[in-house]
Amino acid sequence: MGGAEDLGAPASQEERLRRLAGAFESRFGRPPSAVAAAPGRVNLIGEHLDYNEGHVLPVAIDRSVMVAFASRPDRRVRLYSLDFEQESAFHLDEIEKDPEVPWSDYVRGVARALREAGHRLSGLDAALQGDVPVGAGLSSSAALEVAALGAFEAASGLRLDRRDLALLGQRAENCFVGVACGIMDQMAAALSRAGHALLIDCRSLEYEAVPLPLEDSPSGGGAGLRLVVADSGVRRALLESQYNLRRQECQRAAELLAAAIADRPVTALRDVGAEDLARHGDSLPPNLLKRARHVVEEERRVLLSVEALRAGDVEAFGEMLNASHRSLRDDYEVSSPELDLLAELAWAQAGVLGSRLTGAGFGGCTVSLVRAEAVEAFREGVVARYCVETGREGRMYVCRAADGLRLHRFG
Ligand code: GLA
């Protein structure tokens, strides 16, 4: 039987920086010049909307990937991971995957993406360490890509627009690592602001920081809320095939609707409204109608959520989270019995304003908005109970809303 273990507070940033700099020095025989750090993320609402060109509302969390680095006079890149106790090296003029050391592919991928975008890179020694749980749907890979981009940028004397940097991370993941993700995770890792969520328009890539009413946010006021991430302990087995299938279904639904809606162009489900679906829904097979309905309603929920947050109406925001879960469960069909159980236990728990699965689905985590004084009861009533009922290793993280990519210089 699993236990309701809490990973506890993450090690302090200073402590991690010191340990990483020490490891760099003993490995490479010189001190690092700086550390690039990029966070994981939890998506509050706007699920499976990025590749449909809609709006999303992720939050960067206080768990990150750190890359300590110093440039080299040649074109070699040497990497060492403290977590995997593994190294990997490559030459900037010959970047291929390393099947023996898969984590290094994210760094290789961003180097390749930078080079293909025409940037001149210098070689690098780098030591890496992270505390974003891997495979839990909290975007440890985007954190690694964005931190590695920050390291190459600083070591090579480049100045990249943060949006372009996020696009390079996505390109590395799509074209080099071979995972068809959208732009949300890299934008969140690159551009978030502490105490805020990041509203992203995934068509124009415009973005805006939205203050969160969390107890520890500068903008939090007296709202006394916490963001609690509950990890189902289920790693996402079906994820890749089902994710790609959902993308294809949405594209097909958009094509069919474009043919039916004569009065304006429809290039993505973003362009479709509830009235269009009411009028032209019968041009879609039933499963595509369900997918489209999720996208259309979720887009509306994101915009209403931002309005509710701005108005301080946290109850209305919580309702949006719950409705999002139901839609992901019934219409988009990316939930699982474990995620449903976590959400249902949270809905029944006093002091929980809202709860839903977060990220791609098929495993991973839920996110809940919980009154600060109800967090301990959540641990018992939701996570411990989940562990007893399923026999799985559920965990919870109480998250702060953190900054995106940061560079820490020494001395
Ligand atoms: C994964 C992808 C994101 C996004 C979410 C679903 O996290 O990496 O781009 O599509 O799933 O919202």
C-alpha cells in the first residue's frame, strides 16, 4: 500500500546553487560562471488548448532545473547530471541523439535548434540538477530545455527574446526529441512571474501575467489560498499515442467545421464558437463533436476564469476548474479512474474551491485550489484516502507561483 507522502518543502534555492557549484568545480576543475534555472509548471486551466490556438493559464512552480555552466574556447559541450550521476559529451558541429543518456537529448536538441536558427554558439561545460518530479506532468522536460537555452544564451553572449527562446525549446522537443507538444510548457518556463499565472494566447503568442490570490503571493492579499498539486503516482502510459490522436481529431474537426461555416475562415478550433457547434455540430461524427465541444467550452472557461480572478471571485474560478475536469473526463476523454478519484475526493473536501486534472492527462496530477487552513485536511481526506483506495503512491506538493527563467551569477 502506498503512503500519503509529501515531498516537503523543496531545498532552499541558495542551498541547491551552492551544491551545484561545488559539484561543477569538482567535475570540471574550475568554478561555473553562472547558473540558469527554469521552473516546472502546473496548468490552472485551458487544457489541450495550446495546439488548438486558444488561451491557456499555467503557473510556474517553485521546483526547477538548474544548469551551472562555463563557456569553453572550443566547440565541445560536456554535460554532467547530478541526479543521474551520468555524463554525456558532444561537438556543436555534429549534434546527434545519445540513446545511452536520453536526458542529454533535450540539451542536444536546443543546441541544434539554436544552430539551425543561425546563432553562433560557444562550447560549454555544464552540471545539471533538478527537483521537478519527472514524468508527473509538471513539465520537467520544458524546464530542462529552457534552462539549457538560458545557459547557451549567456555562455555565447546572445540576447534572445523570451518568446523566441520558448519556441526554440518547443522546436527541440518536436523535431529532435520527437514529442509533438504545444507551446504552453516552454512559454511558462521562460516567461512566468512570481505570484502570477501566465495567460497565453497560443495563436498570437501574446501573454500577460495575472495576479493570483495565493497566501504567499505579493498580490495575494488576504485570500489565504494555496495551490495543491496531487500526484496520482500513475505514469502516463497511453500518453503519447493518445495525445497525438487528440491533435489529429481536433484538426479533422476544424477542417469539417471550416467546410460547414461559410461566412469566415476557420483554421483551428479556436475559431469556432458555441453557436457554430449548435448549428453545424451534425457535420461532425459524435466523437469529434465531443472533442470540439471541450475545446470551445474550455476556451470560454479560461476567459471567464481570468475575469473571476481579476474580480477576486475565487468561488467562480473554482467552479471553472471543476467544469474543466468534467469536460476532460466526458468530452475530451483524457482522464483516468485515478485522476477522477483524486478530483472527486477533493470536490467532497471542505475548504477546496476547485480541482481538476492538469497537463495532458492519462495519469500525472490534479491541481486544486485550497484554503490555507484546509491543506492538512486535504492531505488526509484526499491524498491519504486515495493511497488507501488505490494502493498507489500518491503525493502532494503545495506550490508557490514562481518566476520563469532566471540567471544567477557568482561573485
Ligand atoms: C502537454 C503538452 C502541452 C499541452 C498539454 C495539454 O503538457 O506538452 O503543450 O498540450 O499537454 O494542455
